Amino acid sequence: MTVIDTFNGALILNQRVFTEMRDAPDGVRRGFLLILMVGLLVGAIQSASELISVANPEQVVNAFMTGYRQAIEQQRATVTTPEQREVLQWMEDSEEEIANIVRALVTEPALLPRPVVLMFQALAQTVSTPLSYLGGMLLAVCLTHLAARQLGGQGGIRAMVAVGSLSVAPHVLDALTFVPILSLPLGLISWGWGLIVLITGTAVVHRLDSGKATLAVLLYPSLLIVLGVLFSCILIFLLISLAASLS
Amino acid sequence: MESLSYLFRLSTAGLFLDTNTFRAQRDNPHVLRDGFLVVLLIGVIVGVASFIGNLLTMLATPDPINLLTTVQRELERTALVIELKRQIPTFELDPFFTQMADAARTLQWSGLIGAAATPFVYLVGWLLYGVVAHLIARSLGGDGDLAQTLGCTALASGANLLALVQIIPFAQVSGSTLLGLIGCYLGLRAAHNLPAWRAFWAALLGPILLIVVLLVFSCGLLAVLVAVAQRG
């Protein structure tokens, strides 16, 4: 089965492809090949789009200054004391110097010519994208595998990595996220679709029903989110108490 | 001396989690020697790639001292800094930027030195992890000897082949730590014939202990620094 067949099978949740990836001795290699293919495609398109936007330094400066002005406007809505308003005014008066700093950071010459540096940056983004997908996939697979084993699953980690790699296939849609209006919906679709592929893969590898497989995929991420929220609340409470006791 | 292609095949077994090669490595009569050579080979290859990448990054990055000078010059002109200087006469940006420049000068060569030390770091990490994991695996009922533990966990360093991407300046590596840990789990399971959960704890307890020790050490160091600062 070619990598394109595996890719197509993953997208349409073809059970035969999932079973074959689970049982194939070279499943992990084929899974990584699929991640490499999707990652390089997405990385190349995104880096090309970024290359166009950073090629003109003034465009970068303008984009930064738009964000800077927006941040000041947002702060203006929350300030309460005259001192805070004064500081905001100073920041507003410093716009030209801040733009000069950004311009210097973007245009300061290196030993290599700027086009070569830009090409290196684009190449780096292209080759880093598959690795970032791999890192995310491995984390999701490890957490899912742990939960699945606790829920009575019988699959091995090697099969789980092989089948879990298929969940990267829908992220091919990320290649179009450079279009601003499509960025959020496409990102959500590819994430949700990847989740469904991972749930299907978990059910196949661990021979679990879809309910338990869904629980296995969502258990630890939900737990981590709840713990994160709890920890943030405790931290905010402590900071408020500290501030109250100091004043 | 084993051929390079054989050692490379062993390395890719760790990268692609080939369980059969892990099992075969346990019964390899030269398990420790082959493991050592695999870690060394990967360390040298990644080290060379990282050295080239760091060198190109240095050539493609503006001089940090020039950048700091420009940033300081422009900051001195901002209304924020002018007002701060007017209200607090002792306020100066110089000490901060001098410290930043010193740090930049010190760190300028750290990437290249780190890259050159890669084989040594990989070998020391492998030996330390292997010994700790062996003790834990034995206490959990494992039946492998130290040579088998080291030989099998050596294959897990195949995950570090992902770091070859560093030959391209600015490229970011991710996933190698988790993949390496999965490889160590498979290696310990093969070397000690351990059931899944025991192999899991044998693979993870070492890094968890290391994190706890580092946290305790950092907290102790912080407490000492605070105490010294309060006395001062």
C-alpha cells in the first residue's frame, strides 16, 4: 500500500487501512512517512506565504505597529488612575522609536546576504513542521495509550504509534490556513477530524468499543485542562491575597 | 568492528520502534559494544549536523552587540524612558544593556561548543539512564543483566536521528524525547522480559526522579539565594 493510499484511507476512516497499519511490521516507518509528506506540504506552503510577507521589512514593521496600537487601545479601556493614563500616553508618544527598533531588528545585516537568510528561514519552517506534527502526535498517542490500557485495551505502543500517525492526515488542511478568513474554520476542522481518526485508531489497536476509545483519547487531556484551570485559580487567589496583605 | 551499515540499521530500529530488533539485541553476544557504537555513531552524526547548522545560524544572524546598541539608542529616545529619567534621576539603561552584551558575548559560542560535545553528552546520558533504569527494572522483577539493559536502551538513541534536521539553520527539533522514552520502554521490556506496566515504570521512574531532584535542588538554591540577599 502506497503512502497516498494510506493517506486517503485515513481520511475516509477506512478500517482496512487502520488494521493493516496496526499489524504491519513497518507500520511506524509508513506512519512517519505520512507525517513527513503532510508536514513538508504544509510547511512549504506556509513558509512560502510567510516569505512573501517578510520580504518587505516595512510590511513587518507596519504589522507590528498595528498590534502595538491595538494593545495600547485595549489598555486604555482598563486603566483607572491618572498615572496609568500618563504611562499610556508616553507609550503612544514613543511609537516612532519603537518602529525604529523593530526596523533595526528586521534589517540589521548579517554576514550572509538577506535573501539567503530568508531562504534558510523558509527552509527551517518547512522541515520543522513535520517534526512539530510528530511531537504533538506522540504526546497524544502516549496519553491515549496509557488511558486505553487502563480501560482494558490490549494493544501495544508500537501499533498505537503507527496507527496514531494517521491522525496527522487531516492536518493537510493546515496548508490553507494562510488565508486569514479560512484560518480558524480549517484549523478546527483538521483538529476535529484528526481527533476522530485517533479515536478510530485507538478502537482498532486496543480492540475497544468507540465509547471507551473516545474516553481514552479525551481522558488525560481533559484532566490536564481541569488541573490547569484549578492551578490558575489557586495562583490568582494567592496573588490577590498577597496583594491585599501588602496593601 | 561492526560495519557502519549494521550500526545504522540498529539506529533506525530505535527510530522506527522495531520490536524484533530490540529482542534480537538482547541475545546479541556483543550487546554492550554494539550499543556503545550505536550511541557514539548517532552522537557524532548529530554533532556534525548541529555544528554545521550552528555555524550557518551565526552567519545568518546579525551581530547581537550591534543589535543591542541600536535598541538601547532608540529606547533612550522614547518618551517613556525620557520621562522615567526625569522622574527618577538614578534610572539608567546602561547597566542592563552592559549585562545583556556580556551574556551575548558569553553565549555566542555556546551553540558550537554544545554541538561539539554532543557525542560525549549522548554517551554520558545513555550510561546514567541505563544504570538507573537497570536498578529499577531489577527491583521490579526484571531478569536482564546490565550489559543487556545498556545494549537495548542504546537503540532508543536512534530517536536522536531526528535532530539531524539541525543542519538547517533555525530548524526546530521536537518529538525526539518522547520517541526516545518509548524506545527505552521497548528496550527495557526486551532486556528484562518485563510486563508492560513494570517496563513503563522502569522507563519513567529514572526521569521522574531526576526531575524531582532538580526541583528540590532548584528550590534549595533559591532559598539559599533569598537568605543571602536578606542578610546582605
